[in-house]
Amino acid sequence: MHNLIGLLLIATCLGWVVWALRNPGPVALFMAVGAIFTIGYYGLPILLIERSTLRFLPAYELATTIGMSALYFVMLSVGVIIVMRRKWGQKSEFAFGPLDRILEDHWWPVTIIANLACLYYLATASQTIYQFESYDAFVASRSVWSSIIAFFSTLLQAFTALNFVKAMQNGQKVRIAVAGAGVVAQLALSAMGAHRTLFIAPFLFVIASMVMLRQNRMAGITLLVAIAALLAYSPFAVMLRSGSWNGTQDVVAENFSYSEDPIDEMLQSIVDRGDILQSNSILKAHTDANGVVGWQYYYSVLVLPVPRFLYPNKPFVLSDTGDMNGEASILAWHLAVSSAPGSLTAFGAIVAYREGGWIWLTINGLLNGMLMAYLLTLMSRGQYLSQAFYILGFFNWAVRKVPPSLMETMAVVMTYLPVIIVLALVGQLLAGQGRGLRRKSENKISQAPAATAS
């Protein structure tokens, strides 16, 4: 049964790839990229189950787990199709007024500042748990401002990618070289984080920019390059992770080498992503035994925009207990491994299931598909800043969590919301000043003839 469900999931994913090839657009191509990663996260571990630890799961449990993921992706697809068919968001524009024009007109300072700031952050900040002794140490290292700094660094990465693709579109060789050097440097610095998703983030920012600017052929080529780079990097990342816990990461990096069969080694590192399905199985059993999450889980998303210096005891996001131990990935680690700090990958279908069982999982997927499709459509039709937010949404929803649940999508929206509001206010302020200057200029012109006559 699990093989059949796995094949149906893969067929649905391939359907999105075919659709995007025939009808390319910002939403269809977003879904196609998400579908490709869904195959890698869920489909391949099922098809190659004998190479995966999933083979130790009981047949019924395995079928239920992959069925949960397949049902969620199908309902997500239905939600996306509803928005695409009804063309919601295609008659609106998400813009920030003069602020968009200022950022786009000042190409050189924006690109250089974005490059330098991103490279400084990537070179000096610890971005992942794999650079710490434990998850507790990683969380403890997060200062009040670290999340804000990390967010703006990611936004600046989007600026770099967007400027790179626009320079390619206009055939500006010097600008291509400057922005492209920033993208390459980001890739090199991200590699030491031992996090596969963050490693390919610069690739995905460029791909999202190409998708939005209708550079579809180049987006496809870049995606193939990104997948090849991910396959090559994956065994290296696994070795770096093993060295992170005993302080030998530098030694591992210097002495890493592929086995006699590197293709097999790369394939195995992808098949090992079956741990997501194992996490789903563990969390489903826990939810069935203990019930769904409570009000604090939703409250943690609602108060997410409030800075921690204003709300020091703000609950850990998407936790049903208020602390980090109630978040799905960390809870899965505690249930599967031990009470020691750590986390397993858990998102999407199982997070929706924790909120309300099978019925809510179905509704959650439908609503989430509609929400993502609407927001991506709206942002892709905007100007410079809106395009940058499209890139961030593309990365977070198509690759970082494949696919996210509705509340995980909302957590991203709530993270961006304060920044969007501030930028929109700045845009309105600049627009108001511009109107004031124009009125003064018009008044001077209208008064000039009268003064001359007198």
C-alpha cells in the first residue's frame, strides 16, 4: 500500500512540473519546485525503502504516514488551483511607492551594501544548530536582536539575487559580475553551516527572481544546477554534522572525501531524508495518545511580531507548551531519541494533524494552498520590495518546509508583517513629501506670471 501511495504522490508532483512547463508563471513554477523537493523528501525514501530506516516501520503505520503527506499535498494543490483559476490577486498590486523606485534606481549602493552585509553576517554568525553542541546552546545564543538581524540579512540576500537577475536580463556585464560574485560568496560561506537547505538558499533566491521576471528557461537550468550541487554537497553536510557534536568540524572539512561510489553515496544521503516520515509517525502516535494542541500554540503565532525585548516571556513559536520542547521537531527528537537537546525534521502534514486530526489536515491543506497562491500572486505583481518578499516566500514555502502547514505559513507572514508595515509607512511618508514638493513647485510657477505683471 505504501508503494502505491508513494507513486500517487510522485505522479501528483510530476503533474505540477508538467503544468509549469506548459503554463509557466510565478505560482505554477513555485509549485513545481516544491513538488520536486516533495519527491525527494517523501517519494524517493518510499520507493527506495530498502535503503531507508523506514523499512523497520510496520506496513500499516508506514502507509498511514505517507498517506498523510500525500493527502496534504493533494489538498494544498486544490487550494492553489482554486486561486489560479479564479485569478485572485491578479488585479491588485503590492507596492511601497517611492521606496521601490529609490532601491531600484540606486543599483550600485544597494547591491554593494547588500553583498557586504550578507557576507559579514554569514561569516560571523552561527546560523544552525550544527554549529553548536546542542539545540539548547543554539537557542541560548539567540540574542534579542539576532532574529531581526537574520531576517534583514535574508532580505538583503534577496536584493542581491534580484539585482543579479535584473542585470542578466539587461545584459549589464559589470553588474552581473558584481552581484554574481556576491551570490557565489554566499554559497561558499553557507556551505560550512552543514545545513543543506541554507546551502542552496542563494540558488533558490536566484531561481525565484528568474521565475518572477519570466526568465523561465534560465530558472530551469539553474534549478538543475542547484539540485546537482545539493546532491554533491549532501554527503559533505552529513559529515560536517557528525563533527559538530565533538568539535571536529574543521578536521572533517579538511579531510572529507567521497567513497568509491560517490553516486551511491549522494543517493543515500537523499534517501535518509526519510527521517521526516519517521518523525511524522512518532508525532502521530503522540497526538493520538495525548490530544491536539491547545490555545497557547496559536497564541505563539499571534504574538510573533512582538519583539522579545517588549515581551521577554513570549512563547516559543508553534509550541503547545510555550517553551521550545513543545515545537514539533524538538518534540519528535525527545520522543524518538532522548530528553537530551536536539531536533528532528517535522513540518507540514504532521503539524496540521497535531492541530486537529484528519479532518483539519484536509481543510488546513486547502486553506494553506489558497493563502500561499494568493500572497505569491500579489507579491509577484508588485515592484522591487514586493518582489524581494516574493523571493523569501518562494524559498520558505517551496524548499525550507516542503510544504508547510497553514500555521507555519502564518508564522512566516507574521514575521514579515511588522517589517512590511514599517516599509509601507516609510513609502507613504516619502510619497507625501513628494506630493508636498510638487505642490510648492506648482504654486511657484502659478505665481510667477502675476509677480512679473505687477
